[in-house]
Amino acid sequence: MAGVSGHFPILIVVVPLVGAALTPLIGHWRRRLCMPWAALVMLFTFAMTAFLGVRLSLHGPIGYHLGSWEPPFGIEIYFDYVAALTFVIALFGFLVIIFSKRYVEKELEEAKISTYYTLILLILAGMIGFVVTGDMFNLFVFLEIISLSGYALIAIGGEKLTAMAAFKYLLVGAISSLCVLLGVAFLYSITGTLNMRDISHMLTLTDATRVASVALALFIVGFAVKAAMFPLHIWLPDAHALAPSPVSALLSGLVVKTGIVGMIRVLFNVYRINGPLNYGPVLNIMAWLAGITIILGAFFAFFQNDIKMMFAYSTISNIGYIVMGLSLASYFGIVGGLIHVFNHALIKTTLFLCAGAIIYKTGYRKLADLQGIGKKMPITMGAIVIAAVSIVGIPPTAGFICKWFIILGAIEAGKPVLAGMLLLGSLFIVAYYVKIINAAFFREPVHEITEVDEAPASMLIPIVILAIGCLLMGVFAYAPLAFIRPAVTGFLR
Amino acid sequence: MLWRLDIILLLFLVATALGVYVTKDLMAASIIFSAYSLTMAIVWQQLSAPDLALTEAAVGAGVTTVLFLITISKTVRRED
Amino acid sequence: MIVQKLGANFNYVIATLLFCIGLFTVITKPNLIKKFMGLNIMEASVFLFIVSVGAVREGSAPIVVKGMEKGVQFVNPLPQALILTGIVVAVSTTALALALMIKLYEQCGTLDADELKGMEE
Amino acid sequence: MEVYDIRPLLAPLISLVCAVLIFWLGDNTFLRRLFSISSSVLKWMIVMSMFPASLRGVVYVTELLPFARGIGFILRVDALGMFFAVLSSTLWIITTVYAIGYMEGEHARKRFFAFFAICVSTTVGVAFAGNLFTLFVFYEMLTIATYPLVIHEETPDAMKAGRKYLVYTLTGGSLILFATAMTFYLAGTVTLSENGILSLQHGVNTLFFLFVLFIMGFGVKAAIMPLHGWLPSAMVAPTPVSALLHAVAVVKAGVFGITRIVYNVFGFHLIKQLVVHFSGVAISAGSLLALAAAITIIGGSLMALLQDDFKKRLAYSTISQLSYIVLGVALLAPSGAMGGIVHLANQAFMKITMFFVAGAIAKKTGKKYISQLHGIGFKMPITLATFTVASLGMIGLPPLAGFITKWYICLGALEAKQAVFVAIMLISSFLNAAYFLPIVYRGYFVKPVDGDTAVSEAHWTLLAPCIICALYVIALGLFADLPFVPLALAREAMTTFLR
């Protein structure tokens, strides 16, 4: 590790953090420069994560010790295969920032623009930090950075009831953070360290399994709230539907995944499947809850008439997919769960950005008002169709891959009923996406939206890139699999 | 003898917490909450965490209480 | 026996009790400000718990003083550093929540969770 | 002998490119027609260029990037796949010509022709799929691409039919996905093989369960009763769609899938050994499938008798005819399999003629009900003549196409020592006559109500496809045993599978 590139693992966190800190100053100087600045910061971060990703695939996980203190004394950044997700976070963050430009100019008061970009950079920095850190307490700190900026971003729009949605999220989120913190404390009390790999090692030596179990329960509850798993999902639909659309895209595509990544870290990196604590029954319960999450999420989505509300409920059911895959604890199941972390991020970001473009152009968000929109905004609606086909899991799009692997995982784990639940859920999901597609393409418009045309290029380009991604990631699934396979092999060792 | 003081302090914490729960007047409740934070600060001093005690006294008892009071003055004062 | 055990773990017992009181406040009180006081009580109780984990009875503060003899038992400094971060996080959460509440009050004219829920529909 | 070649990929790709071009430039009528016709001809030429070698037993293979261990896109042209591809690409040309005539003046033609092209692309994909995974991918794409065609009219009826169609087929698709995953788990591969990939060591009960799953999955599109509900309601689609998709592409994909499952996933020998004992009664997989097919053959025919809507009657007839193929496959006897495979083509040509006729009549006179067809033979003699040829074929009159099928299936039933199915075939022939001949009779021998007997045939784009298909029906019967006719391919397929 020579030169600056050796410090990339920490720089990918520090650069957006510093960028966020500088944004208000830049906004104070020239308000128009906020967006280019944020985009530049994210692009730079993206380049670094890409470099790290290549390095990772060539040489394996990269450990980085802050201030050269060896763990367990110092804080460790551990860029492993799961951390390759930072690449996705940075890329999507960049696209969302590009998309935000016109949207924010229209929807937000001018004074809030620099705050907006600050918070966006902050939440992205928090997520990147959350994914790469190898330290339990830092996990908590980054979780709080994400959560706090998330609450603020939801409420930034100032529409009626957004404050309520944000508050609901905040209250539940704060309690879940406390659970995580308490979990960290419990683990610390029996292992005396905060470094994940050390904790994992110490857990094999300690005999305080009861404390460890309680800590595990706390972690799972805490992260399940963040991931919006049934029955802890109540906060999500309002929060994700009422936030400004680019923010919804970030929240639904990436931020809920922090709960998932947290679970992955705890379940597979700290406790380990073949570790001393046999938590198979817990996983079993989680798998069933995930099945219920899939079906209920899809079921409620069907009865919504607000497109963003639909997408938000669809997020819940997709989180069910992921959690089911992970908690099957079989090779294919975990592969499926992990790949859906990535694919769902791709799909849901596309969907919410499209919804944003439509709301930006028409001002309508109810399905009944949007009839016939497909003829006016063919590219945007086309992207929605691609994403919808993908999320439903029609091959050869991205969403299909995870379905395939999770079903395979369920059979491998000897729980074919769960696969049945997943398939049933995905049929429900078809039902409401067909509703959207029918309304957009096969019905006559009710409103005079004749003067509506396509969204501006700065919105279309991110949408098109993401939609093409939805298509390609089905065919080129081996690209994410190159990172996921070694990760899962590591988990199961 | 000191651990007796600990016990009294801890019991007092519980009492203030219950006080916060039962008090209907939010202004009063936030004052009681401030007392709770101060007691907590003393407990931490007892647990040999002086830096925490300082922070808690300043942030918990001070800033948080002030924030509560500002909010209450701008919104409602009574709970029901 | 039970009394002894209780005495040895008295901090933990109180922390748990406080946590429960806080949670109870959050769940049962309709007023949002009161809910947040409850949340703060919960947070403080968690901090109390964590510091108690690191505390050594009769240990001294983890500060090196000149002329100190060797072999003095320190309390573990790491949890305290964590709590310091925790307190800052807690206060920022509170600040954000209270700002939201003011906004909510301006929009809806009430801070009662039940009334707000009715307004949502 | 396997040969690596790009053509198996090229054939589905060409109509996909055509679809993209139509989406892009399809507002121009001339360009739209040009793309549609030229790509269909081009595709036919590509498929036919592989035909002679395929007849000699050469298997063309294209492998695309595998994206996970043991799973990837493999296109593999064996005799059976070739058979289905020749069938669908030939019919696509004819149907395209017909559709151009039929859709004249209809709305949203760009969308129609684009999705039409995608459908055919995926059908050839199904034909060439070299593993279950690829098969499933194209099968699901076919479902999705058909949906806009089914609801083309955008009327509430059409929307309802579309919904029904999706519910049925996607549920079926889910079952297939599940079963595919299970196959992968059991066998460690999903690559179709000439003699099957599963073996008895996986346990008879598991295999039987898997078999039922597959049959239920593919059975939806193959319209095996009671999974047939979507097919009659999907008749609200424009006639070219009904013709191509509900006589050829969609339903045949289901039947083709069943054939693949029986011979290439389980294998002839394994299916024969697949017997479970259910509360003392021995049930064999083959006879279960044959039984379902027999029930469908009779049930579909009876339902067809009750219909007055012309297209609905044809739809129920399709349901019944499809199960001939399933029955032939399920008999697990050489002649039966051959009869089933041949019927893939025979039924397609006969049924498509009938749909073309129904469409031409509806387009020309607006008459959609059989009870309105008095004297239609006076007005449209050639059209009705083609219909007569097709119906006689359906009934199984020698020397027409349908006779060949029935002959082989009956032979198969005897080979399998299940003579009861011969009786089924005879009853079904009788029923076919009962619901087709009244139409012919009414057309030729009942004077029209308005007394108008002037000849006024439909436009040549509608008429020519009818005539060509009818001639084909005769040719398939008369020259069945010449080397360059599908029968030879079917025989090639059958001999490799039953080796």
C-alpha cells in the first residue's frame, strides 16, 4: 500500500463528510454551486470506491487501521466483500444528486438548498462508513449519522404531514438505535473489545452465551426496525412516500439497507453461523416473519392509489425477500439475499426517481390522475415498466436473479414452503405493478396533461442509466456475484 | 458508606423519572427532567467518570432542558 | 442471598427500571414532548448501564496524575468515551425532534399523537 | 454431434431487433410493414438454413455467458426444437401478412407489431432453449410480451381477460421456477439432455412431486383442464393474436415445455418407472398425465359444442386438440410420441386456418357468432372452403393432416397397451365433427337471411394466408413421409429421445 491510495478506505468516508461540512459554506458563497460541488464530491468518492473494488477483487479484503493503531485498540476500517456495496452507494448517490438539481430547485425553498445537499452528502457518508467500518461502536455512530440526516431529509420538503412522518420515523428510529447501542454494550461487557473480528473471536472463548443471546436479540430488533421488517415496518410507508422523491429514492434504495447490512454484520461477521451461539431458531423465526413481510407488503401496496406509497410498500416486501434469503442461512439463500440488496437498490432507486420525474412534471401522484401518462412521458414510464418487470422478477432482468437464488436457497435449506410464500408474494407484486402499467399505458387520460412532455435531461439521464442497469444486471449477474460469492463462502466457513 | 449515597441517588433517579411520567404540566416535567439529568451526572461522578458527569450536567441538564423549554413555550404547555 | 445479588447489581436493576419507565412513557403518553422526555430517560438509562459495565468498585478515574503510584485500578475508559459520543447523539436527536415538533405544531395546531393520527386520514 | 454456431442466437435476436426498430420508427406505416415482413422472412431463412443439418442429427449450440455456477443462457437446436422453430417462424410470415391486412385502421398498431415481434422472438427462444433455465426465461418473457396483445382493445372485457391471463400464466410460471430450482438442487444441472437429467436415486415421491409441479406449471399454457380458464377469455384479442399466439406460440410453448419435461428432464425411462402408491393405488406419472389429457380432450370438445361465439368455439377446440399432443407424449410409446410431436405442427396449421377464417369473416361482415353465419359460403366461398379443409383435417379424415396424428396416437396407445385411449380418440373425432360440420353446413346449405349471395371475398392479405395454410394442411397429410417434411424431424426427435 503505497501513497494516497493506501488511505482510500478511510478517505471514502472522510471525503463526503468533509464535503458535507463545506457545503453550507459554498452555499453561502454561491448557492448555485452546491449541486456541482456535491456531485463532484460524490464522483470523487465513487472513483475511490471503484479503485478499492478492483483491488478487493484482485487481492482480497483490505484492512485499514486508523492512526496506525493495531486493533483491538484502534479503530479498524475493513473493506471486505460486503463493503463493495460502497461502490453502489457512491454511484447511486451521485445519480441522485444529478437528479436532484431540477427537482430541488422547483420543490424546495431556496434557503434550504444548501442544507439539502449537506444532508445528502452526510447521509451518503454515513452509509459508506456504516458499510466499511469494522468496529461495533462506529457502526452505531454511523447509524446515527444516517438516521439523523434521514429524519431531517424527510421533513425538509415542508409539505403537510411530512413532519409527522419524520417524527414517527424518528421516535421508532431512536428506540431502535438504543437497542443497537445496548447490544454493543452487552457484547463489550462480555468480550472487552469493540472490533468485530475480535468480538467474533472472543465469543468462541466466552461462556456468557445468555448475555450474547440478549445482545443478538437487541441487534436484530434494532436493525429490523431500520430495515422495516414486519411487524416493525409501520414507520416506513409514510416516511418514504412523503419525502422529496430523490430522498425517497435514497431512503428506499439504500438507507433501509443499513438495517440489512447491520444484520449481515451481526449475524455473519460477529456471531457467525457456525459460531458458538446456535441461533438457528432465531433465523427460523426471521425467515417466517420475512415471508409474512413479503406477502403483507405486497398486499397493502395493492390497495394504495398513490404511486409513491405503492413503491414504499413494495420496499417492505422486497426487504422481506432479502431477510428471507439471509435467514435461510444456506449458501444460495444468502447469495440471493445479498444480490437483492444490490438489485433492489437499483430497481427502487429507478422507481422513485421516475415517480419524482412524473410528480415534477405533472404535480400529480395519484394513480387515477396519472392515466395515460405513458404516452406523454414514454421514457420515464418505460423506465418504470422495466423496473416493474424487474422487481416482479421476470427474467432476464435484475429482480429475477435474487428470486432464483432465494428459492434455490429455500430448497437447499429444506424449507420449500418459504419459497412458496415468496412466489405467492411475487404474484401479489405483479398485481399492483400491472395496475400502474395499465393506468399509464392502456387508459385514456382524465386530466388535461397535453402540454406535459418528458422530464429535463438532468432527470432523464440518471433514470435511463438506472433502467438499463435493471436490464443488464439480469444478464451480467456474475459481476455482483464475483463479490458476493467469496463473501458468502466466508460467512459459511 | 459511600455506596449508601449511590443507592439513594439511584432511587432518586427512579423517583424523578416517575415524576416526569406523572406530571401533566410540561414545564414542570421538564424541570423534573433536568433534576433527573443532574442526578445522573452525580451518579457518573460516583462511578468515576468525571468527564461524563461534566458533559451530562452541561448537555443533559442544560441544553436539553433549554430546548424542551423553548419548544414548550412555542407550542403547548399542558399535556392534555 | 437475593438481597446480596440485588446489591451487587443494583446499578443494572435501576438502569432496567429506568429503561422501562422511559419506554412506558414513550408508549403510553400521547403528548409528543412527553414522549421525547421518556426517550431521553431511556437513553440515560442505557448510558448508566454501559458505564456501570465499565466501572470497577473503588477504582479511580482514568486520569493519569503526576506522582501516581503504579498498580492503581482504573475504571475502563472506553465505555465512557462511547457514552460521550452517545450523549452528543442523544442531544442532537432531541434537538431535531423538537424542531420537528414546532413545525408540526405550526401545521396542525396540536402535539397530541391521537389527534394527529386522526388528522392523517 | 454438436456444432457451435451463432445462428441459434441470431434467430430470436432478429425479431427482437425488429421490435426495437418498430418502437423507434414504427409510426411510419411503410417502415413498420417493411421491418415486420423482412425480419420474419430473414428469421425463417436463418431457421431453415439449420434445417438440413438438423435432420442429419447435427445439434447447433450457442452458449452465452453463464452467470452462476451451472446456470447460463444456452441455446441448443435439437430436432424437437428445430421442429417447433420451423413451425413458428413459418407461421409468423403468414400471420404477419394477415395481421397487416387485419389491423388496417386499428389503433396502436406500433405497439401491436412490436410486441408481436417480441412474442415470436421469445417463441423461437423457447424452441431453442438448451436448459430449463433458458426455457423458463423465454417462457416468462413470452407471457409478458403477450399481455399488451391480449388487452389490445383496451375495453373492460379485454382488461379483465388480460388480468385473468396474467394470473393464470404467472402462477404457472412460478411453479415452473420452483420446479426448476428444485431440479437444479437435485440434479446439479438444468441442462436438457436427450435421455433426461434426473435419476431414481432422488426418491420416487420427490420426483413425482416435481413432475406434478412441472406439469401444472406448463399445463397452464397447454390449457390442460382445469387450468384452461384463461384461454377462452383471451379470445377478446385481435384475431391474428388469437391465431398466432393461442394456436401457435403461447399454447404450444406450454405443450412443448411438457414434451421437454417428459423426455429431456425426466427421460423416457425414468418416467416409466415413476409410480407412487397412494393409499394402496398405484399411480404412474405417465398414466396420470394421459388421463388428464383424455379428460381435457373430451371436456374441451363438449364445451366447444356449447359455444355460439365463433372464436370461443375455436378456443375450446384448441384446448381439446392441445391435449392430443399431451396424450401422445404421455403414452410413452414411440408412435405416440411421434404423433404428439407431429400434431404440434398439424394442429397449428389447421387451427390457424380456422382463426384466419373467423377473423376474415368478422372483418368483412362483422359477424362473430355461428348462428349468424347462414349462407356465408355463398359470399365467401374460398374462405369457407379453406375452413372446410381445416375442419375435415381436425376430424381426422384421410389424407389430411389430422389423420396422420390420430393414426400415430392410436398406434401409440396400442403399443402402450392402453387401448382405452383409442376409444377416446374416436369419441373425440366424433365430437370434432359435431361442432365443426354444422358451421360448414350452415355456410353452404342454408340461404343467407338477407338473400344477398353476391361473392365478396376479404382483402387478399386476409385471404391468401387462409389458402396457404389450407394447402399446407393437405400437404402435411398427403406428403407426410417425404424427407423434407416435419414428420422426418419428428421421427429424428423421437428416436433420439426414446433410445
